[in-house]
Amino acid sequence: MKFRRQRPGEVGVNLTPLIDVVFLLLIFFMVSTTFTRETQLTLDLPEASGAARETPERQVEVLVDEQGRYRVNGQPLVDQRVRTIQSAIYKVSAGDTTLPLVIAADAQASHQDVVRAMDAAGQMGFVHLSISTRQPAEAPAGD
């Protein structure tokens, strides 16, 4: 008795389910991903009301203008590096970190420039740090 051998069918991989799974994963990641949106915040810088403090005889005053330039007790600095700010503060304070340090920044100065001045003073050990403000403008009588 002679049995006929059946020829095996063509061996192949069906890619349709694989493609379906890939598309489902793609859709899942697209839906679950959060996209960052660049936004700008509008800030109204605070004004402080109250009695002005007495100005001590000796203090260190760091001024920051709107372009990010610094002045320490009225003397302009050559650049905006932290080391330069620290050097100027050291000259004015003669190494005395107990002196009060006042940072006066323009309303349009960037936050980074103010933080750089605070960081320079903090690294030197100044603990009596204050930020100067201005009195709020009086509202017109008709409001």
C-alpha cells in the first residue's frame, strides 16, 4: 500500500495582526502623551506699604537694572558673573557678612539676574538680605 505524502503548505507569517498591534500602540502613546506648552506669565510685581525702615550707617546695596547690569554701592561692575559680584561685595563689606545687604532691582529686570545677586550673597554667607520695594502709587480719586 502506497500512501501519498501531502505536501506541506507554504510557510509564511501573517503580518496583519502585528500591524494592528503596532497601530494600537501608536494610538495609545499618542493619546496618553502630554505635550508641553510654552506659556508666558504676566506678573504684577508686588508693592509694599508700610513705614520705611531706618537705613543703617553701613550696608551693601546691589542694584540690578533692566538690562541685567549690576552696581554695588553705586560702582558699576565689568560683567555679570557671580565671581565679579562677590568680589565687589567683598570690597565694600571688607568681609563683614553681618552687614545688611539690600538688593534693589528694576521692575523690568529678569528674575535670573536678581537670583544671581542673591546667590552671590548667599554663597558669601550674608544672612541679613532684603529686597527693596517702593510705595504703591495712589489711586486717582475718581476710581
